[in-house]
Amino acid sequence: MTTTIEVRRHAMRAPGGVHLVQAGVALARRVGEGLGPFAVVITSPIPRAFETAIAMGFAVDDVDDHLALLPSKVLDRVAWDGGFGAWAAAASSKPVRTHLGAMREWLAKVAAALPDGGAALMVSHGGIVESIGAACLGDGAATWGDPMRYVEGVRLEFDRTTGRFSGGVALRVPDSPPDIH
């Protein structure tokens, strides 16, 4: 049986701000209308991530630092906004490979704990979503292209029989605005 993990990037905040702006709340609400159900919702502990999950219409079950920040030794080797191909290519670097392995192991534990046919929603940040695609599917995610815009993400299928991620897809939002920092 398979389970699913959907990982989304947070919605918009003001440049340098901590919380979502109204346009971000509206975008998250609109995208959230078509999602779910989810057996568990996990976000980064950074406010814009859990605010996005709530605006999407989902209570947050847990926060986890795996979804929060990328280590500097990883960012020394790949730009957070480099896109999926950059993350797959950077996996040849030991610090990046180690980070991706740790992410894959953690995500596999989450996926294995879901009920048969169940799904988890995770809300995180730019760079982390792409690193998760590379961690779970390697070069299979490299063709997913540009970095994730706001509330875009990936959906990953996990085969509980083999204990491996068996496929996935990039989830694009056609009218997601350009990145603001």
C-alpha cells in the first residue's frame, strides 16, 4: 500500500516580515480548497509556514525543524533558489548528500507511520521543498525545473512494502506571484 506526502512552500509575507500578508492568506485559502484530507499536518516552526497551513484550512498537528532552515554547509554548495536540477546536481557533494539522506530518512518515517492510503501535508520554505524532491527521488526530480513559488510544492508517493519513495509530481500554481524577499 502507498502513502502520500505533500510538501508546500509557504504563502507570501512582506519583505523581511514574519507573518503572512493578506494576499498570502487569500492565495493559501484558494489553494487549500482543493487539498486533503490529510491524516497529519506538519510545518516548519517559522510562523509563515504554520500560518499557511491554517489559511489552507488545516490544523497543524506538529512543527518540525527538518522543515525550517537549510544548514550553511549545504547552502555553501547549492543556492536555495537553484531549482530542482541544481539540488540533484549538488547531491554529489558530501554535505548535500548527507543532508538529503537525513531528510529522506525522516520523511520515510513520517510516510511509514501514516495509515494505509493516508496522506500528510507539510508546509516549509523555498529550497527545502526542492531538497525534499531531490532527497526522495534523486535525478527523478531534476526535471521538475524552476524553484517553487508561493504555495507550490511536490507530492511524493511512498511504497510501504519496499520502504521507498516510488514517484512524485511537482505541484505548480499558475498564478503564484514572483518571489519577494
